[in-house]
Amino acid sequence: MAGLTREEILRQLRERILAFATSRGSREGAEDVAQDVLMVLHEKYPHVTELTQLVPLSFKILRFKMLDHHRKTLRRGEYNQESVNDQPLKDPGDDPAMQAEQKERVTQLIAALQQLGERCQTLFRLKLEGHTFPEIMQILGEHSINTIYTWDSRCRKELLSVMGGQWETIPLEGKGLRSNRETVG
């Protein structure tokens, strides 16, 4: 290798540096580290031209760069990160059929709530506004929270009865509406 210029030595040395760095990590990271080593050699050590000095110096710089890269990766928590490609895509929402069924259920629930008495409507409205039972007791002017609990239980039973006895699937037959299970053909 006698008679080679510094540029030729660095070109061959780059391949050895890259091979060593790749054996210790990813190809992309190894290329970055190898480029950093060559930049340090070019900027800080332009006076070193001998092969016997360049090889140990470059591998010493390489070890420091790899250690620095390891510390940064560890500090950032990149070792425990999962690939974005491995994550499932977020569902943008229900399909149109599910949205239509949900809208129909809400419409039926509102219609059922309107069939209840004024006390039940007021109680459900206050609960939907986020009030707690003690707050509802104060708003309605009651002296016992047990009265509010009793009203709540009775109103829920009445709502269930008005809705046909089921919370999940609301039977629509006989009310002038078509069933959720019925398909448009």
C-alpha cells in the first residue's frame, strides 16, 4: 500500500470502517458514523498521512462515534421504540351503515325519552349534563339522596319498557319504521 495518496487510503479505509460499523448496528447508522469519522479525519487530522497512523486513529474515532451514537440512542429511548409500520392504522370511523344505525338508535332514544314523564326527563337531562346524584338532589330540592336513587331506578326501568325491553337492539317492527336488520334491496 506504499505510494498511495491520502485520498486513496481514506477511500479504502472508509470501506473497512463501514464494514466494522455495520457489524455493530444498522446499515443506515453505520453509513452516518463512517461519514462522521471521515469528516473528523479530514477536518482535525489533515496532517496525518501515513497508513500506520490513519488506521488506528480512524478506528479510535470510530469507537468514540459509535459510543456517542449509542448514548444518544439510549437517552432518546430509541431502543424500545416500535416501528411506525408495525402499528395498526387508526380507524377513521364507523362505516356508513354503522353510522346510520347509530343515528337511528339516537333518534329512537330521543323519541322514547319524550314519552317519559317530566320528572324522568329532567333527571335524565341532569345526568346527561354531568351532574352527580348529590348535585341533582340539590337542584331538584330533595332532602334525601335515596329518593333520587329510587327515581333514577324507576325512570331507567320505564325507559327500558318504552324502548321494548332491550337496550342494545331496539325492535322497530310495529312502530312504522323498518328494522336495523332489514336490508335495502
